[in-house]
Amino acid sequence: MIRVLCSMLLVVALAAAQAGEEQLITVNVDLVNIYFTVCNKRGRLIADLARERFAVYEDDNPQVITNFSRETDLPLTIALLIDTSGSVRYKLGFEQEAAIEFLNSTLRHGMDQATVVTFDSSIDLRQDYTNERQLLATAVRRTRSGGGTRLYDALSFLLNGTLASRGGRRVIILLTDGDDNSSRSSPREVVEAAQRNNVAIYAVSVNSIGIRFDDSDRSDVTLEMLGTETGGKAFFPKGLKDLSAHFKAISKELRSQYTIAYRSTNRKRDGTYRRIQIAVTDHHYSVRARSGYYAPALVAAGRN
């Protein structure tokens, strides 16, 4: 595993002739770090490619790869986010058992941690970050359904909260029907927060398990977007067996990824969005990664 150490250079303009004049702080982040997955045309994971097989582009401009690693042993921080709104009442049992199976098969003792958060009309922390599988399983089994749906607010709660400051590979495993009728946050705000914090969203739709509602197709499109834009993926199981299989696929993927890092040729600190493309030399393979990142910006800090 490559440990990418990002140095931060703070340049402070101290020419303050008047009281209350702002200081200008420049934040210089050395490396842009990207986790990504490679699959063949049949969807099988390819985890043994060499660095020379890849090229990186930012806004269509080639970049020099400074770090490369096959990430099979990286510590994971997993946020399990479960929809407990009234619309998934009859599917919650399926969600619970599949989620527990996923945690039991994925978490490694002493390396990985997970948290359990539920959402309906409220957002509730059921279990803080821990490596203890039994505590996590108990928290999942105690979930009950009811109320409205604050999907995007729940994602924002995680992405702008403690998950953003944790190290290692960070992912959100989202179990939901994709409906939202109460959030103040928008899907685009969720994607921006995920890209800023390098967090992948793996969304598992329960729309095709049991009753399927009229707006399920629209909700599934949103879940697909959340996965694609953040370097994760959306899954659409047809039944309980599929749900379990998809969780196994997520677990395997998280152990079969790569990391590439580069120093951007665009030195501007303007806070703009930069598109990222990772190309692989073999046309039989495809790459899945977050679609971009936000450049650091100048930060104005007032005097005390």
C-alpha cells in the first residue's frame, strides 16, 4: 500500500495596515489521489495490471503518474446507511440480513471499521465506528421502519461529518429505494461532497424486491448517478439471493482496486471542478473511478 502524504503549504499575507484586514491563506495539496476499479467486458474484476497500462487525464490534459498501487489490503471505513422510511417497510427484513452478512464477510479484525446510520424523517446514528461485528449486527437488527424520507440529507450528514475526516478507503453502502420527500440537500450537493472528500457511494436499490412503485425508475436513475459520479456503483437486485450476491460483489471489489496519484499541471487554486479520466491500454477493459475533483481554493481568514 502506498501511503500518499499530502503536504499543505500555508502562505499568509501579513501586510495588514488596518485592523480587521483579511489574511490570504493558500492551501497547496501536493497529490490528487484516485481509487479506481478495472473490469473486463463481462464485468469480471481485473486486479493485476501494471502501472504502465494506465494514463491519467485532467480536463483532457495528460498528467504524470507519481504513485501507483494495487490496493488489496487497504484499511476500510464503511458507513452503512439504511433506509427505514415507510416506503421500504416490507423490505427491511431483507435489507437487515443482507447487510449483516456483508459486514461479517468484509470487516477484518484490527483493520476495518464500520458505522450504522438509518434515515426516514430523521437521521439516527445506530452504532458509531467500530470493528466489533456483533455490535454492528445488533444495531442493524434493531432498526424499525416508519416516517418520511431524507435520503440526501442522510448522505450529506455522513459526507460532511465524521466520515470525511477518517483515513484509509472510505465508502458508503446505501440500502434504499431512492425515494426522497423531505431533504434540503440535493443529489448534486451530495455528489460534490463525495468528490471533495474522496468517498465512493455503493447504492443497493430495493425497488425490484417485492412491490415496485411508479416512480421507482426515476429513483433508480438517481442511484445510478450517485454511484457513477463518486467511483462507486449502483446495484439493482431482483430478489433476496441477488441482494446477497451484490453485497459479495461490493466486498470483493473493495479488495480489488487500484490507486493512482498525480500532481496536477493546473496550478491554479481557484476551487473549480476538474474532470478526471483514467485510460487503460487494453480496449477489452474498462475503468470505473470518480468523475472528478475540486481544486483547492484561496481561503480568506480574518484577524481576531
